[in-house]
Amino acid sequence: MKAAVLFEPKQPLTIEDVTVSNPAPHEVLIRTVAVGVCRSDLHFVDGIYPHALPTIPGHEAAGVVEAVGSEVRTVKVGDHVVTCLSAFCGQCEFCVTGRMFLCIDAGVRRPKGAPPRLTLGDQPVAQMLNLSAYAEMMLVHEHACVAIDRDMPMDRAALIGCAVTTGAGAVFNTTDVTPGETVCVVGCGGIGLAAVNAARIAGAGKIIALDPVPEKRALAEKLGATHSIDALSPTAADEVVEITKGGVHHAIEAVGRPQSAATAVKVLRRGGTATILGMLPPSERVGLSAIDLLSGKKLQGGLMGSNRFPVDIPRLVDFYMRGALDLNAVIAERMPLERINHAFDELRKGDATRSVITFG
């Protein structure tokens, strides 16, 4: 199969002929149809986060089940599926207490000594985030995918695998926005726009979008933002506080930069909560001041939207099918796998919303 392989950080990916293994017990072979180009992949490509090499990035995907291994119970051949990087074992403390998104049990990967899922010649290829989706095929644990409505367009379904699950999940699961509460979303890429859209679905009162790109702010308003502000304005945080008469109940950071995380804290009202979704550089710290603590403010992470993806993803698909979740406007460009490096270049510029790699 053709796949985009990363051999060295900060170097372009190359299209290689990679061999994919046959499904072992509990494994599913998926023909990839569409993959979103996410900033999380870029962090690995640019070496901000380390990873075993060579590897195939890509984690925001949708496809069709081609084959299943023995003991697979959750999907069948022909199913349309969305993948999710938060594969879960179903047995650890996190899983049995309802926090499947925190599961890191090795049981979703092949055991040591077993043949690798992916090889380039006789060299093993490390699987990134349990998926490695920039490839014509994916071989994953059955708990890394979920069947969806076959009428769902696959390029839009792919976005649900990460951006929408993360952004909408931050609203529905991590913060549990109450109707009428105020929300500020810092950053209007794929994740931030999903958070804006979800805040509207959840019945939030004022929804304020911050981004330096005018086109992204306009799109945020189309998706439900009641106000939008240039994130680079020195008075941006003060404007949010003024609009909401004291600050927001929930601030959602969807960029992954220290400055945007600091803004998320600054726009909170007394008792408000800041949720950080972006992948900050590993050495960075985000905190609350003593005055923030005395004001009852809270700071939390929101890994993958605190998802229960076998339940959440079909529901998000249903939101789209009923017209409540707008994914059509989020896709900026569709392109073949051969243009993956161009997609990353566009992502580095920060102007576009979401590029999608499509197959066949």
C-alpha cells in the first residue's frame, strides 16, 4: 500500500510502498477514504513531540472495513467507520470508571515479539497514535474505530475522529456547558470551530471566538459565535470581560500556545473554568495565580474531549445528518496523499481551517 512515511523530524514525508499485516485477533483492516490534516501530526513531524521512527502519521480518519481478525465483535466487513486515537482496553481502572480516553493499556497494540503491523521492506514501521492513517490501509485494534451511518460523507466523517470529538467533547463532556452560560473559544481552527458549533448546540448564551485570521472569525460567527475578536489585539481579553460583564463561565483554548492558554485564564469570571485542548510544547507550564485561586477559578486539560467515542462519534454523526453540526464549511481543501507536505505547509501558515487527504 502507499503511505506517507516520516523518517526524520523536520523533513518532508515521502510516499513509500509499505506492507500491512493481516488482522490478528481483535484487529480490523480498514481501507482509508479520508484523513484530516491535524496540528497534532505536525507536532510530531516538526519534532516538537518525539516519536519512534520511521513512522506514518495521521489519526483523523474514516474508511471502510476490509477484513477483521478473529474475536472482533464491534464491526464487520463493509462497515463505514471513523477511527479514534484514544483506543481503549475496556478493562483498566480508567476504562471501568468511564474515562476511556485516558487508557494507555498496551493491550490495544501488538505484544512484544509479535510481527509488526507495518513494515517497509524488512524494517518495522512504528504505528503513530494507534492508527497511522496517511496510508491506503489502516490496521487497528477494534477499540480504535466505530461504525457510523453509511450516508455520512466520509471526508466530513474523518473530521469527527479528532477535531470534532475534541472540540465538541470539550463542551459536552469536559466542561458540561449549561444553557445560558458564556463561552470563549481561543483559536478557530478545526477544534475551535467544533467547540463554537457545540456551544451553540448546548445552548450557550454569549459565544466569543478569538483568532487572528479574519476569515476564521467570520466562519466562527457562521457556526454560532455571537462575537469575534482579533486574538492579537492587546485589548482582546479585556473586550471579552466587558462583553460578558465580568468574564466567561468557560474558556476553551484550542491552539496549543502559552499565550493563548494565558488568555483563556484571563477571560474567566469568578468561578470560571479554563480548559486547555491544544498540545503545548512539552516543557511549557500553564497555571493560576493566587488571586485566580482565591476567585475560585479552575484550570483543566481536556484530552480528546473526554470522549466515550463508541457512543459520542455516532451521536456527532447524527448531529451532522440533522443539520445541527456544520462540517461542510470547515474543510478548506481536499487533496491526494501526494500533497501531504503541501498540507503541512498550509497548516504551518495558520490561515486555513482543515485540509483533508482523500483516497480514490
